[in-house]
Amino acid sequence: MNSVTLYLLTGGFLVTCGLYHLLCVPSLLRKILAANVMGTGVFMILIAMAARQPEAPPDPVPHAMVLTGIVVSVCATAVALKLICRLHAFTGRDVLPDEGESD
């Protein structure tokens, strides 16, 4: 097993785990963490796809996209955490209310 295959399998595993927790866990903080895990998996897949041939240098464009994606994901995580803090200040909970539920 070469490093490209290892990166692809690990990235796929991280995307799968993140998607499962994103859909099944009610806590918003854990959903943000799951989205970050999914993003890390996607970054690993992009880096693995940058390898053209074993002896040739990798394509630099996917690496630049991953660096940009890391910056964007950090900013999106910060915004999402601030929104959760505001929701917790208003409702005292870290989960979204159900459709039929009213305060």
C-alpha cells in the first residue's frame, strides 16, 4: 500500500465518520466538529489526488486549494461557534428546537 492509497482511504474514512455524526448527533457543537472532520477528510483526498506519478512532483494547484480551504474552514468554524454561543445565551441549550416545540 503506497502513501496515496493510504491518504485516500483515511480521507474517505474521515468523510464517512463526519457525515454520520453530522446527520445523527443532535448537539450543534458536535455537528461543527463533525463538519471539521469531514473537511479534513476532503483535504486529505485532494492532497492524494495531487500525486500524478510516483516519481513526478505533485501538482501544486490542489495543495493551494487545500491551504485556502483550511483558512475558510477556520473562519467558518469561528462564525458557527459564535452563533452557538448566541443560541446558548438565548435558549440555554446547544441543540436546535424541534418544529412543534415552542418556548
